[in-house]
Amino acid sequence: MTSSPSQDDGSQFLTQLGQNSAQPASPEEARLERVPAPDRGRRYVVRFTAPEFTSLCPVTGQPDFAHIVIDYIPDEWIVESKSLKLFLTSFRNHGAFHERCSMQIATTLVDLLKPVWLRIGAYWYPRGGMPIDVFWQTGTPPEGVWIPAQDVPGYRGRG
């Protein structure tokens, strides 16, 4: 038995899902899309993991790599995953320091979704011999919600 999306799930307003979508040239050009959250009023965590995130060093132009974990508790909206994937890959040609990329991702999602709570863990691989990890959350998570650990191990070198 197949089911089709209901007319009130918000999918009729999406412009990228199910379409051939060009890669945005920059995060500013990317279009994040959202749909109404299912089970509004319930508290649950949505996790997105991007283990092969890349951006460019703004000084050298060399690539930087990170493992990004985004956890959020929806209120009225959830992010559409294809648009998030295109947004994250738009950083591939974007020059910014690790901290700026990490915070730009987080604050863009907060502005779009207005979630109950959001956190980002950005685990950057070393350049110049030192990894830089960036962590941020919107505040204290609500009580009674299971929020799993991100479980991304810190950089250990070759050992």
C-alpha cells in the first residue's frame, strides 16, 4: 500500500525535493526549506550528521574538513533534508574560519526553524597540527527529552 503526502504536510511548497537542483555557489545563495513539524506539541530530537563537511580557509584557500552534528527539537517547523544537504555543500567554495562556518550553520537554522532547542557540534580535522572543535546551543534543553551524546571522538592522530 502506498500513501501520498497529505495536502497539509507542506510538501506542495517545496521547490527542490524531487527536482534536479543545482548546487548553490555559496551559503548565502542556498535556499533552506521547511515544512510543518509532525506531532507538534511533542518533544523529540532530530539529528543531522554531515561527516564529510568541507569549506575553504579564508586566508590560504586550502580545504578544511569537519564532522558536523546538528541536533534540534522542533516547534512548528522541520528542515527539509535535501535543502539542508545543498546548504551544507554550498560551503565547499566558501572561505570562512571554522568558528564562522559552524555558527553560520547554526544561526541560519535557528532563524528559519525557531526550534525549541538546537545544538551544533562541529568537529574540525586538524590543519597546522591542531583541530578546532566548535560547540554551541540555544540554551538549556527542555526536561524530559532524551538527547543522545554526539559520540564523535576527539582527534587522536595516528594512534
